[in-house]
Amino acid sequence: MSENTGVSEERQLVVFDLNEEAYGVDISAVREIIRMQEITRVPRAPEFIEGVINLRGKVIPVVDLRSRFSMPGTERTDEHRIVVVDVGGQDIGMVVDAVTEVSRIPSSSIEPPSTVITTNDSEYLTGIVKSEEKLIILLDIAKVISDSEQVQLSEVQQLPDSVAA
């Protein structure tokens, strides 16, 4: 009796810009969105880690998604944000160019990543949403950071409080 006839399931996404493209992540993975703040570099940290921030007394490792996806760097502006996401039970900050919206989209509008997208980065993608205005590339947050990198991130997170103060 609980058949959903004609009712389309919806997903809520946090949509952000990165190198003039729209990306989305499932809102359930997003802890919070904060303004850019000073990022403390960590000596000998893995290359993909930009540094750490102190967020209400908690050390959060930060990854610059532009560099993660081999995109050209850009000067930081007031629009840049850190999207704090949960990856495997661990909070990680991702630097993005701007957060543009929280959007509800019907699951039926999500298409699998195109065969046109054949880069190494395609493993991070779960699909593409065709909205009226633009295409939104859906990221699989769990795959943006590999299991071995999550271990490295947790080691960075265990730094003494004085490093991230």
C-alpha cells in the first residue's frame, strides 16, 4: 500500500561554484558553511591538505577543492567559503569559490556521469543534474577523500591545540 505512484523522490543539495562550474553535495553530508578564515599550514602535511582551522575549539583539516581537482588557483575573495562536511565520521573543510544555494531536486533529474567525463576525477562524481539554468555536477564526498587520505587527515586533526590556535 505504500507505493509511490507518480510521486518523485527529492534530494536536497548544497550547490557551490568552483572554477565557474556548479557542483552539488547532498545536504546530509554538510555540517556547516563558514566564511573563509585564516588557514594554518601544517609542516609535512600531505599535499592535498591546505592546512587546518580552529572551529570552536576543534581542529578541522581543510582541503582546497580547486587544487584537489587540478584546477587553476585563484585569489581568495569575500565570496569564498569553507564547507564543513562529514567524511567517514570526520569533519573536513572544503574551500569553494562560493556557495550559491540549497536546492531541492527530483531524483529523476539526476543522470549518471556522462561518458564524456573520462578524467581521473570522474570517480568523485555521482551524477549530473540538468536544472533549467545550469548543469550541476554531483560530488560523492566519500570518494573525494580516499580511505588512506582520511587516515592522514585524522593524523593532522590530532595535532596539539597550539598549532591551530
